[in-house]
Amino acid sequence: MSPENYLYLSALLFTIGACGVLIRRNAIVVFMCIELMLNAANLALVAFSRMHGNLDGQIAAFFVMVVAAAEVVVGLAIIVMLYRSRHSASVDDASLMKL
Amino acid sequence: MESLIGGLVAAPLLGAAVLLTGGRRLDRSGHWLGTALAGLSFVFAAVLFFDMLGKDAEERTLTSHLFSWVPVEGFQADVAFQLDQLSMTFVLLVTSVGSLIHLYSVGYMAHDERRRRFFGYLNLFMGAMLLLVLADNYLLLYVGWEGVGLASFLLIGFWQHKPSAATAAKKAFIVNRVGDVGLAIAIFLMFTTFGSFAFSAVLDEQVAAGAGQATLTGIGLMLLLAACGKSAQVPLQSWLGDAMEGPTPVSALIHAATMVTAGVYLVVRSADIFNLTPDAQLVVTIVGAASLLFGAFVACAKDDIKKSLAGSTMSQIGYMMLAAGLGPIGYVFAIMHLVTHGFFKAGLFLGAGSVMHAMNDEVDMRRYGALRRHMPVTFVTFGLAYLAIIGFPGLSGFFSKDEIIYAAFAKGGTQGWILGGVTLLGAALTAYYMTRMMLLTFFGEKRWQPDAAGREPHPHEAPRVMTIPMIVLAVGSVGAGAYFSLGERFAHWLEPVTGLGHEEAPLSHGMVSLAATAVMLIGVAGAWAQYGRRPVPLVAPAGRWVTRAARRDLLQDDFNHAVLVRPGNYLTRGLVYVDHKLVDGVVNGTAAAFGGLSGRLRRVQNGFARSYAVSMFGGAAVLVAATLLMRAV
């Protein structure tokens, strides 16, 4: 099985994630879509690593995972606080910066 | 002796400074301080005069250099005085009449709570006027010129709570400004032509002859414009009648005896320039003749005693101006008439003030009548001044006016006949309007009316402090002319400064005097027939169109309105419109355009996280696309 198929899958996942970020209003879902995009990128990195026969891509994937874990902690905390204060998790409600 | 000249100017200026800054504590003594300083100035003048008489005619000029005002390379402006016979004549007139009028004002303004300020202004006027006539260069003269203009403005508008007085003051100031521009331009022209504006440098036949004819005529005409403004001559005459809104002593001092004659002084002082430019001289005579008739016509029709006297002043200054335009044959007589006029016109104004004082400030002559029994001193002094102004044989006006009429005939040719005719006509009109004033005020039936507050007038003679100046001026009106004319005393006195020309007129002196007396009698008879024999109606009859026009000052204000004010209004309105629409439009439009643009741009920042995400993804997509595109190329 050629590694290109992994790349196609990665692109597909990334697109689904991006569309989810743009379309969905629920912050949790948007958050999950962002995770999906990160993991799509991880998949691509690992696939490239395999294609080139070195470990650079895999190392980069580990970095992404660490960053994603930290991001989940902060992001979920923000979402929980937002929900508590506004009783809604809609990203469109949090538009206070608008004049 | 030289240092006395400075004191002459300084005394009244000191008085003005003290009185105007001294505050209320001077309220009770200030008027005596002002009068004393004016008198001190007169004493200085008298000392200088007798000192001058002791010298030879050619060595009488005194100069006094005070300090360098603007010492710049190629531009020397000094504060320096020059006292020659011409200045001396003016100094004596200004200080003597000025002191008398200060004294008169003590009584006249007795009930005015701002009397201290009034005396401060009077002193300011005297100081400025002395500066004007004593300056040894045109720039310092200009300072005095503006100073008397300022004092005139302040004094015309002294009762500024009356809107008419405030307006009259502004009118006088603005009309005078037109003339002042002329003086400024004349000084500029002198400086560019001669490199100086000192009398000693400019007023020299040889130096002046070095300039082109056109330049000289230009300087002459600009000086004349200045003289017209200050002396209320056609075409800048419109302010004088309204200036009568000021207190009567002001009218006597400033608008009859002294300031309004500054124009004549300017022309006579600049004789060396005018002698070389016949064109400008001709214009001076024309202006004089026109003002002479204009003022006389207005004076004939006015019922307001002060406005009638104002017309008369304008007319008499027209005589002086006409004489000054005749050149060396006229200068001396212009100044002589100026001095005699200073006496009798100041006397007439003070008499008018005394009458107004007695009649609850009524100015309409139709409401006077029969005052001679109630105010004998005023009647006699006014009557003597009246006889002097109409040129009754033997009194001042007779001598000075006849000399001017003779000089006008001596101009020669058609011009001489025309000018002579105009002066004779003026003499007849003078006799007419003055007789009319006399009859309306002192003779006939009582036509007294209660004033606006319902008080009946109770005419009484003025207090002594007011009658003494009137008596002194009446003596001057009677005697000055004969004294000056005896052995051509005045002519020889002024000759070293102005020169003295002799021309033979087609008529002899005797014939001129006879003709002048004859037209004077015609004028008197005309007024007698109209106002002496018949009862005078309380309200002026409508009259013919000439009378109506003369009552409206020969439509001078309508003319100024139509020719100057209205176009000026339209111009400013147009400029305001352009300013609002065009200038403001561009500025506001630019601002509005940027405002609108930023409003549009602001919408992009809508606060929705998802729309920011779109722009991020879009930007990333564009970057990727661009990278791929570059690869492909």
C-alpha cells in the first residue's frame, strides 16, 4: 500500500476539520475539529517520515501531540468558564470585541 | 527754549495718563488737573511765542531732537520737533482755544459722572494735536494724526450708551481710516522717492523738483486724500454731521476749531510739494470749492443746531482748502481764516452748548425762539461770533474771507472767475444759514416744548465758568481779523514758511469787499424774509426736493450706501458663501470621505471568531496557492 494514500486521508481529515471549524457554532465541536486538523497534520508528518526513511517527521509529530495536549487543557478550561458565565457554548455569542 | 517744546506736548499727555489711570480718587479734582495742564501748555506756548517774536524772521525756527525712534541704516525715524511760525500759529490756537474749552467743560460736564475720563480724553486730544503740528517729519506727524483720530473717536462716542453716539464714533473712525491710508501711502512714496520723510529733507523746492511730475502729483493727491478724511471734505465728508453726537465742547474743540483743520495744515505744510504740481493743486481747489458749497447747502436745511454748525464748519474748511490750493497767494489766508474760524466757530459751538444746556438738551432750532432775553451773555457772544462768520465789515471773518475771495479771483482766467463766484455764493449762503440760526434761536416767538420726560424748559444763563470762555472767544472773533490784517501782519509773520505770492485780480480789493458785503446782505435779507417776518412752524414743512435732499446731507449716506456699503456687503456675503461651500466643503468632504471609509473597514472587525478563521484559512490557502504557482512557473 503506497504511502500516498495516507496523504490523501490526511488531506481529507484536514479539510473536514477546517470545514467544521468554520461551520459549527458549538465550541466543543469546533475544538474537536481543531484536534482533527492537528492529527491530520500528524498523519501527514508520519507518512512523510516513512517516505523519506528518517525520523524527522515522527519527532515533529511528537511535538505536535505535546502542544495539542497543552492546548486541550487550556482550551477546555476556557470553554468551561465561558459556559459557566454565559450558559452557552456558542462561539458566535462570544463576540464582545465587536463595536 | 528748545526743551519747552517737549514740555508743550508732554503736559497734556501727562494729564491724560494721570486722569485715565488714576481711578476714582481723581473724580473730584481731575477736571481741574486737566484744565491746569492744558493751561500750562498754553503758558509754555506763550513763552515760546514771545521768545520767537524777539528774533529775526528768518531765524525763528526752533528744532528739538528728543531721541531716535527707529535708527536703522537708511531709515531714520526720529522723535524730533520743529517749531516755526506755522507750527506756532497752530500751537497758540490749539492751546488757547483748548484751554478755554477745558474750562467751559468744567461747567458743561458738571453733572456727568464720567467727567474725569472726559478730561483725560480732552488732554489726550490736545497732546496728540500738538504732536501733529510740532513733528519735524511725516512719520511723527502720522502718530499725532492717529492720536487725534483716536481721541475724536473716544469723544464722539463718549456717551456710548446711546447707540447713535456709538455708531457715529465708528463712522468717524472708519471714514478717517480711508484718509489715513492716503497719508500712509504718501509717506511710502516720499520714502521711496526721497529716501526720507523728514520735513528738512522732503520740503525743499530743489529736492522735490528732482522727483518726477507723476510722483509729485501722486504724493500730492494722497496727502489731499488724508486731508479730506481729517477735514471732512468731499468725498470723505459724511462723518462730520454724525460726529455732533459727542458732547458739545468736543464739537467746539475737535470738530470745529482744531482737529478738522489738520488737513489744511497738512496741505500748507507740504506747500513745497504742491507748488510743483499744478494738477494736485487744481484738485485741492476743486475739493475745497465742492465742500464749500456742499457744507453750506446742508447747513441751510438742517434744523438741528449742531448739525447746521457742522455743515458750516465743512463749508468754512472748504474756504481754507480752496485757498490752500491756490498756492503761495492763498496759503497765508487759508491759515488766517483757519485761526479766525477757530475763534468764531468755537464760540458758536460753545454758545450752542449753552443754549442746549438751558433747553434740556433740545437741539431742534424750531423749538427755541426768543432766547435773547433769557440768556443775554450767550446771545451777545453768539451774536458777535455770528457777525464774524458772515463777514460783517470790521470783524474777523470779513478780513480773512475777503482775502480768500480776492485770492480766488486772482487765480486768473476762467478758473479765477468760477472760484471767485463759488466763494461769493458761499458767502451768501453763510449769511443765510447763520442768520436763520440766529433768528430761530434768539428771536421770534417762544416755541419751547417739554422734553421726552415731560419737563418744561426753564432757560437760564450758563454758570460763569462757561460764559467766560464764550466771552474770550467772542473778543477773539471780533478783533483777530483786524489785528492780523493791519499792515499785513499775519502775512509777514507766516511768509518765511509758506511764501507769499501777489497776483493782481481782475477786481480790486475794494470791489471784492463790496461784492462780499453785498452778497452777505442778500443772504441776511433772504433769511429774514423767510424766518424773521413770518412765524416759524414747529414742524419743518416738507419743502422742495432740494431742501429734502439737503436735509438728508445731499444724500451722502445714501450714496455711500449704494456705492460702497452695499457692494461691500455683497462681496463679503459672496466670500462667506464661497468659504462655506467651497473651502469648508473640501475640508469637510475629505474628513467625511475618510470617516466613511473607516466605517466600512470597521465592519470587517465583527467580533465573530469564525469569520476571523475564514480570513486565516483564506490567507493560508492564498499562500499555498501562490507557492504552488511559483513552483509551477
